[in-house]
Amino acid sequence: MDQVAKAEPSPSPFDLPKVELHVHLDGAIKPETIIYFGKKREIPLPAYTAEDLLKHISYTEPLTLTQFLEKFALYMPAIAGDREAVRRIAYELVEMKAKEGVICVEVRYSPHLLANCKVHPVPWGQKEGDLTPDEVVNLVNQGLQDGERDFNIKARSILCCMRHMPSWSLEVLELCKKYQNNTVVAMDLAGDELLMAETFPEHRKAYEEAERCGIHRTVHAGEVGSPSVIREAIKVLKAERIGHGYKVLEDQALYRELLDRNIHFETCPLSSSLTGACDPDFTKHPIIQFMNDKANYSLNTDDPLIFNSVIETDYTIAQQFMGFTEEEFKRVNISAAQSSFLPEKEKNELLNKLYKAYEMVPNNPS
């Protein structure tokens, strides 16, 4: 009996190493950092303590996607276009993720938005904001690389094209090509899903060239848009992963095709509720279907600043409301590692770390 009483409790599955594939850099900034740069740059903020600032920025009841996006306008002026700020938020994101037990993170952002570019085109490469997009990518790379060194975590980046700004997409492609072997691992398309990529030849051309150059591709699709947006992402843009993808269940033929093709869904439980993408009743969430069908998916935070969350928040939701087990926890993280955009050698090293930590034997040991 004494031995039983003194036995150490089993570690929570949430304490095991995790892989995160869908988190936005501008949605994962420390409130204290926003306040620091707001004061330094004399840019007004709605509040000047972390607690009060979060009351304005974060929220806990569902809003529309438009209302959610309006939150960024409250604080991004303090960060965008500042060299020190851009590098620092990249470094601090790696630090935050390491503390959450994440051992590999792919963080995405729009170089143009962080450069504080205005929404009108200028000649390629010309400075249209406080920084050039190229300068932003270089600064983010420095922050991520410093974070990798200091916190023993793999940190890679995904550059976002914006649906409403097709004039930026070819420059995003060129930045992906330039930094392909220097932290940047893929291209994304984000923004209003009502703006279908087929309407904008720039998006299509950028993605076609990305595929030709071996640049990995993911697309925000099926978060609030119809299954046709997902179909376009796969068929037209040749996406290898889908950001969110919940609406795929409205087209069962498409869903079965993506299951057969092992397409990865980057799901974000808390985000999907608070942006109105899914029913706020988590017991009705599409992730449950993904889990039951052994789909290829991961759990991610999306914008933890806005949702005042950490990765464990999303895993707790999955455990409490979706029947998430330790076995499923391990499976989705193995799936995330396998679907990461790391080079094969680094991907295999990551997988071996997870197999060892999870006390699992790989299906195809190398």
C-alpha cells in the first residue's frame, strides 16, 4: 500500500512533445511586447497593462470572422513596420511554443502586412511601407533562428498571400524562392474565402510556379467558405495541406477523396468556435468525424493572442468534448510531423524524437 501511495502520477499526454503547423505570427504576440512598442513608437493603444489590453483584444464568445479580424487593427500598428518589433515577436513566439512543449512549429505571416504595406500595388521590390517585405522575412528568419538556438525547437515559417491583394502574390512567391533553404518552408493563401483564387490570375500563377519550384503549399479553405473553396485549393492551387477545412464534410465525395489522398487538415478547435466557423457546441465539431475516420489532421492554436489561449487549451477541448484520447494525441502529432514541410532528413529526426517520447515503434523504422 505504501508503494502505491508513493507512486508518481502518470504524466498527462499534454506534457508530451507536440507539433504545431497552423499559428499566425501576428496573432501570437505577447501583450507586454505590444505595450512596449506602442509606448516606444508613441502609437495609441486601447490599454497599457497586459490584463487590460487583453480585455480589448481577446474574447471568449463567438464573433463573426469580420469582427475577429477587426481585433488585429487594435494592436498591429504598434508592431508592423518596426525592425526590432518584427524580429522580437518571432523570437518570442518560439520561446512561448517551447514552454508549451512544442518541439516543431511552422508559423505563418504576410510579409506585406508586417512591413506595414498599404493596400495598393507599387513596382516589385519597391518600399511601400515602413519596411520592405524582403526585410520582414529576413528579420523574422533571424528571430526564429535565434529562438531555435536558445530553446531547442524547430521553427520554420510559411509566407502568406492574401486573397484581397493578388498584386502581392508573385512577390510572396519570389520571397519563398529566395528563402526556401533559409527558414521559409511553404506558401499559404489567407483571407476572405469569398474571393476565389480562380478569379485572380496572380494567385494561380504564384501557386503554379511554387509547385514547379518545389515550394510546399497550404491554403486556408473551408473555414467559413463552401467545399468549392477546398476543391479549388486542391485541384487548382495543388495544396498539400488545408488550413481548417471543416466545410469539407458538406461534400462527402470530396471528403472521401481527400481521405484517400491523405490530405492534411490543420484544425484549430477553439478558433473554429470563436470565429463562427463551426457550431459552438464542441460535441458537434467536424474534428470528431476526422478522428473517427482516422483522417490526417493536427490540432493548432491559430491566433492564441486573440483567443487568450495556449496549445493545451485546444487539446483540453478535444479531450473533454470530442473524446480525444492519449492514443489520438500521439497519432495526430505523428501525422503533423509527417505532414510538416521540413526537409526529409529533419522530418525523420523529428519523427524519431516523437516515437521515442511516445514509447512507440515506427510503422516503417528506418
